[in-house]
Amino acid sequence: MTKPNYIKIAKIASSVQIDELKKINKTFNKSFIQAINAISNCKGKIIFTGQGKSGKIGASASSTMSSFGIPSFFVHPSEVPHGESGALQRKDILIIISYSGNTPELQSVISHANRFGIKIIGCSSNKTSALLKHSDVKILLPKVREVGPTGMVPTSSTTLTLLYFNCLAVALMDKIKFSKDKFKNFHPGGSIGKNLLSCSQIMLKGNKLPLIDYKSNTLKAIQIISKKKLGLGIIVKNKLAVGIVTDGDIRRGAKKFSKKDKINTLMTKEPLYINESASAHKGLSIMSNNLITSLLVSSDKDYKRKKNYFKPVGVLHVHALLKFI
């Protein structure tokens, strides 16, 4: 008996599904635009429902929408007649997924939505199905060839449906002007959100900044540096940063200068800095490459001024960075 070549079987299954997925382009039509407009203009929630594998796709699509700020959740169709119907309100939009469009479990959901005037976006491959007949926006998916020994188990059809809603989600992101900054707000604890943290979200600012006047003597500078506990002082002249001095600079210069000498004689001119909207990862990279533990932060407006002088709005410290990254 010949041993089955499972890799060959998998490659054939993959090839068939890839070919079938190309049919998705037929669905990007007037109904696609109607769905985008309906969802983006919705004043309530976007509620997905579906039975079996269609339900799992609906749950995934709902989670994707929630991830970029569109209030959405999944309701199992069998739960609607037993109390969950209260979650559906007139201002909501109900997205029903059913490849056949005639799944019996969906009838009560469709009836409830029609009774209370809840807009339905129906997604099916059956043009004459009960679902599309009662839908306000009719998404007609192309019929596809399923893979496998019987050609009956949902494979290509589920992949295509998931692809459709992923494409819909991308179009919606563009419609609502979704950005990295907005993503951070919705994912503050996730690894992606942390990677997108900006300097302004982590930097020390306000009265935590060790600002030292350009004309101050070394003693005064030491007092400020010790009080702020960052190991450095920002030398400012007319509120603009003109230099930086570290406690190491002071120790190294202690034998040459008295405490009455001006601190500007010890400072490093034109210190490295970064703008507040830059990523915290970029700030860490600059510190690592220059073997420093702190980095000054300017406003975006002041960044890279011709004279390289700027008003310091914060300090990015490596200890604070390591708590987040």
C-alpha cells in the first residue's frame, strides 16, 4: 500500500483555496460600499451573528472591528430568543453570516431585527436565500470549490468569508482615518501597543525636569541635580536648552573648578535630543548607540531647529523606558 504524501495533499489543498480566493474581487461592488457606509455611520453597535463556522468567522470579524475602535460584539443566534435580544437596539447594525443563507437557527434573529427596524447586513452565497431577502445590505459571496476527499467540508468558503471581512475592516480603517496613535489607545497593554509608545507617553516632565539656569554656579547645579535624582541637569538660557551636565561631568571637573564657578563651563553643548512624538524604541536606540542613559525631548515644533536650541519638554530616562519596552 502506497504511503500517503501528506505534504502533496496540503499543497494541493492550498493551491485550490488560493485559486478560489481570487473570486473575492467580485464582491467588491456596490454592496461593499453600502456596508462600509452603514458601519461607519452607525450610532450604535455592530453586532455579528452566525451559526457554526460562520459564527466563528463573525466572532473573529467582530473582534477585529473592536480592535480599531468600532464597538462590536458577537451574539450566538440560539441565545437571541432567550434574553440576548435585549442587546439589539434600533440604532445598532446586525451582520448575519450564513453561507447557505437558509440556516434555521437564524430565522428568529432575522424576525426580531425586522420587527424592531434593526438594519441587517446579510452575507451569503445564495442569491435567493431568506437571509438576503430580508437584508438591507446584501453581500453575495461567490460559490467556491471546497477541498478535501468529499468536497463538502467548509474550507475554501470559510477562508473566503474571513478574507472578505478582513478586507472590509481594512477599508473601514481608511474610512475612519485609523492611525498608529489610535491603535495605541485601544491596545495600551499589548506588545504591539507597547512598541508604538511615543516618547511623550514615557518621558519625565514638568517639575521633574532638572532645569538649571545658564548663569548658575556649580553648587546650585549640584543641589538641583541631587533633588531631581536623574543624574543630570539641563542647562537653559532664555528657557531654551543650550547644554547638559551630568553628575559625572561634575565629579571629573571637581579638581579644576570651585563650587562658585559657573556650571556652563562644565556642560556639554548641543546635547542629543528627540521629538516627543517619536517612538520610545527610537529613543532607546539613540541612547544605546551613544552609550548614554538619558535623552532630552523637544516638542515636534522645535525639533531640528537651525540653531539646535529648543525648549525641553521632557527627559527620556532608560529606567523609565525599560518598564514599558
